Amino acid sequence: MTTATGGSPQSYDAIVIGAGFAGLYQLHLLRDRLGLKTRVLETADGVGGTWYWNRYPGARCDSESHSYRYFFSKELHESWDYSERYPGQEEIRAYLNHVADKLALRPDIQLSTKVTAAAWDEAAGRWTVTTEAGERFACQWLITAVGCLSSANVPNIPGLEDFRGEWHHTGRWPHEGVDFAGKRVGQVGTGSTGIQAVPVIAETAGSLTVFQRTANYSVPARNGPLNEQRKKEWRDNFEEVRKLVQSTPNAHPFRISTDRALDQDEATRLERYQKAWDIGGLRFRAVFHDLLLSKEANDTAAEFLKGKIREIVKDPETARILSDIDHPYAAKRPPIDTNYFDTFNLDHVSVVDVRADPIRRIVPEGIELESGAVHELDVIVFATGFDAMTGPLLSIDFQGAGGRRLRDDWAAGPKTWVGVAIPGYPNLFTVTGPGSPSVLANMIVPIEQHVEWIADCIETMRREGVERIEATPAAAEAWMAHVGDAANATLLPQAGHSWYLGANVPGKPRVFMPYAGGMVRFRQICDAVAARGYEGFAMGAPADPAAPPPPVLAEMTGPDAPPLPGYPADARTSLVEAPGV
Ligand code: NA7
């Protein structure tokens, strides 16, 4: 392959950034359906996206394996079985490698290539994409498939550079693994990742100290192997599972009950919670319809789950710290686990409440708290999450029409039209960008929907001879207002420190980023946008800054919105039919 570090850039119809679930499928559609000369640029030296990087102990998907796979091809579906109820990191990576081979995608994927900048050339009507190595690519369409959770958030704790031991962030885990045997390990962070990692690290560590800033709920995953009959069932029921995940608001393969917690007597409620606890996983969220809509309803689930922590954890002070949870259940992403709380019953595992006694700094020997206490450590694991949703996009220096910069345009928070397009950035599409249901859903379903919508849009442009497309500022303003309204109709913003709001990254604007209106509604809105000739977009000319908001949004979300397919007629009167996890 020739490269161009000076002179003319290599020319493509489309460049896709990222080779995870989104990038692989986008390449397949653009190349094999539309016949576009397409190239995928990927930082890593393998495909897999988030599943390439997140190799920390216990890394596993919280979506059930029969739903965490592509649904666009029955043949592809039938060519792969997962082995467990929830797929582990290595198996998902193996699946994506299998897909890359099966669809012969590799020749058009350039690995070890980090995109650092992309600039729109108005005269040429093309993007110029620049990599860290100085290669340049030109393309008419630029698609980001960079994921929502790929910019690791290593907290800026003073003294880290002086630490004598080793430290790792879970999202940038060494490929050769980390040997914890007999070592004093400290883990910072108790989100979904930390909760998965604790029991596995504890298996070999000499001691494990968990530094908890915010206590968290967790429901047992009840993971286990799938027997041959189950595998066959998932293979044979492709159409049913596909229909199901495309019809639920959170794109998981189970329905959210239409019953309300507050309509039940206490005994029935507890029985339902216990049953869901026994079944395990994110299904707990689906027991009642009103869990994310009413604080009073949520309190009943929260109390049940806190009671479980106190029941499992033997030491009363440890149980108190772990169950001292300050936010409604599922207002932050609800973790699921394998033996998380039980692990604190082991003699060599302890929790430190760093809300009560915050981390002051890192010293050569370990972690020092405000009280002056020093925890001596050989290894620090940062399970401290990500600069979510905007981080991966803003790590690239996007320069749009007239030299405007995305970092400036999003200084007060991201703005997209239906999660896929940004005013001022023509012919740029963002798969699961801010404003997409993305992380509030089983990611595969929004990814497939976006990727297909983008391919359809480009196909339409080519058919109609339209060279340029750009979201209007009014459409993005209206969409982000709607994203805010959808979140505010739920308890989601009540977890003030969640990464949904950007609150986990100091200085990041607090804007609720994912769309909480549900995947079914979202798909319906996107379909209407396309069917009405791409409303909210300027086709073939720069967007008019004075253009009014697109009527499609008000019509699809207002009181006269069409019913949601498969839902009761009155569902349309509620902005949030039933939000995602
Ligand atoms: P999360 O959910 O953002 O969790 C990060 C954890 O790290 C959380 O407990 C944070 O506490 C904690 N944290 C972050 N910075 C610090 C500092 N400086 N000191 C102490 N504790 C800190 O990330 P995950 O990787 O677990 O999960 C991300 C998503 O990946 C997950 O939701 C799935 O969708 C997959 P805080 O709550 O901010 O007080």
C-alpha cells in the first residue's frame, strides 16, 4: 500500500475511523452495497474497538450474548456461537475477527493508524484526514465509528509519576496481562468495570484494597455456559431475536414490564424483585415500568438492592460503606456482577470510603488520603471510566466549514442532529454520536441502525447527484433540547456524577448526552427524517443559519406523534415510553 505523507493525499470515496462493531459494518455496507472505495483507519493493531482495548480481568459484556451480535445477516448469524450467557472480551474480539474474515474486510482496514485531524475543504467538497504518522487521505464522506467509551479517563491525581509500583487503566490494559500474584493491589473505581474486575483480581492478589468514591448497586449476572440446545435455539430463532431487540426501547432481548411498582402490594413487589434477582442481569431493570420515571417507585428497588448488599456482606462497616448509595437505581449505568459483594467477605479484600476520606495524592509507596493515611501498594488499577461520547471525537482535531473547530463548537456541550450529523461539518457522519440512544441501549442495535441510515443517506445522495449534506444549526439545537427533555422526564439526571452527564471529567460541560427517548422512537424519527427528504439537513448547499427547526421533530415527538409500532396507543403521549438501562 502506498502512503502519502507529503504531496497529494490518497483518495477515497469514504473514510471510516475505527474498526469496532460500527466501523466493520459501515465498511461492509459502503464497499459491498454501494460500491464505494472505502478505507477504515484504526489506531489499534487489530480489529475489535472497545473489545480490543478493554482486556482487564473479568472484562465481559453486560448484554446477553444472543443479542450482542450483528443482526444484518442470517448467514453470519448462523456461522457463530457464543459459549456463555454473557460474552467475554476475548470471545467478542474473536467474533469480530471472524466477521472481518467472513466479509473479507481486512484488505480495506489500515491498522496502527491513529487519525489526529480532519479538515473540510469547501472548494474540493472533500475531507482531508491526517494521521499521527503524517499520512493524508482525501474523501467525500467521513464516518466516525470511534465508539462512546474509548477515551480512557486517568484521573489527574498528583504524584502518579512518582509511584514506585505499576499502574494501569482498565481501558488500556497490557496485552500480556498483569501478574497480581501475591501483590498489594489498589483499585480506584467501582463502576461497571471495577465491579467486574474486583472478584477476578482478588483471586490472585496478595491483598486488594478498593477505593470507592460512589457506592454502586449491582445485580448478579448469573453468567454460565450455554449448552448445545441453547446455542441451537439462538441460532434457529434469529428472526425472533432480531425482531425483539429492534422493538424494545433499550434494544435488549426482553420486554420492560408495563406494570408499575407502585401499583403492587409490598409482598408482590418483593416477590417480583427476588425473581428478577434470581434470573440476574440487566433484566432487573425491566421488572417495573416506572422504575426510572418515579423516585418513589425507584426507592422500592433501591431498598431491595441495598438490603441484598447488607445480607451478603458479613462485616457491618464494609456493608454500610458498600450500601451507602446516593443515587436512584439505574440512574447511573447499572452494573451486573459475578460475586462482587461476596468478594468483600475475603480476608484480603477491603473497601476504603474515599468520599469520606478523599485521595489526596499518590506517593511512591501507594495512595495517600486526606487524613494522612497511606495505603501501600504494588499495583494501582484505575477503573475510572472514560471521557464518554464526546472524548473520542474531540481527540481528533475536526476543522469544519470556514475553518471552524469542533473543540470550539462543542465547548459548551455537543450538538448533533439525531446523533449522526453536526452543523458546520458537511459530509461527516458520527455513528452513535452524542444525542444517539447508544449507551442507553444494547449498543449493537443503535450501531446497526445508524450505519444503515448513513449508508442509505449516501446512496440517496449519489442517486440524486447531491454532493454535499449538512445538518442545520436549528435542527441540532432542537434535537439537543429534545435529548434534554427526554432525560429530564426520567430519573437519569439525578445521578449528578454520572458519565452520561460528563460529570466524571473535570471541566467537561454538564450536558446529558445519550438520547433517553428509547430506540424505537429514535428509529421512527430517523426514518421520518429520511422519508421527508432529509429534513433538518441542507442538501447540496451550505446550511442556512437562519433555517427554522425541522417540523419532523415536533411532529414525531409531540402529542400527535404516530404510535410506536408494537406499543399501546397512549405510549405516544409519554415522551419517554420506557427509557433504556
Ligand atoms: P464509570 O462507570 O465511569 O466508573 C468509574 C468509577 O471510577 C466510578 O466509581 C468513579 O467514581 C470512579 N472514579 C473516577 N475518578 C475517580 C477519582 N479521581 N477518585 C476516585 N474514584 C474515581 O466507568 P466504568 O469503566 O466502570 O464503566 C463505563 C462503562 O463501560 C459502563 O457503564 C458500561 O457501559 C461499559 P464516581 O462515581 O465518579 O464517584
